Amino acid sequence: MQKTIIDEGNIANRTFLKILKGTAISIGITLLLLLIFAVVLTYTEISENAMPVVIIAISGVSILIGSSISTLKIKKNGMIHGALSGFFYMVIIYALSSIENGFLLNSTAFIMIGVSIFMGAIGGIVGVNIK
């Protein structure tokens, strides 16, 4: 009986680590894509007014990829695990941005939170269904 409890705890720990790994992958992809966008902004005539939309799109794609990768080996509850990956992404991003700008919740922040959780859930569904 004791072995079953330990095994369930190990499975939960491994699942949580996979979710955090997906979150870290999402953040890495976001940083890379934002760097590319910054270079494009610098050397082209793209308006800075496009920034919020592009940042939301970059975050959504990054979370979709990261949550798909994190749920590849979990193989169950992809929607929940992916949504958690998106949620953790937003917690980390907002914690880091709060250092510089202070904690601010506006309409763009709520859109980002919704997109992050939704794209994480979609990525989780995709990840568990990849054979």
C-alpha cells in the first residue's frame, strides 16, 4: 500500500516538472521571437502601434508550442495541463514585468491571460493526441 502512495506522488511530481519544462520552453521561444521582432522594428517602417498585437500573438504561439511539448509524455488531461502551463507562463511574465513597471492589470493584461490559458489548453490537447 505504501508503494502505491509513493508512486502516485512521483507521478504528480514528474507531471508538474513537465508542465514547468513546457513553461520554460514557452518563455525561451517568446524571448527569441521578441528579439527577432525588435530587430524587425528597428530596421523597418513597422509602426510601434503593432506591438501589443504582435506580443500577444508571439505569446500565444510560444505557449501553444511549449504546452504541446510538455504534454507529449503526460498523455492525459492535456487541456488541464496545457492551461496550467499557460497560467504559469503568465505568472512568471507578470512577476518579471512587475519588477520594472509595477503590477498593472488593464484590458491588455486580461486579454493576455485569456489567450495564454486558452492557447495552453489547445496546446495540451494537441500534445496528448500526437502519436
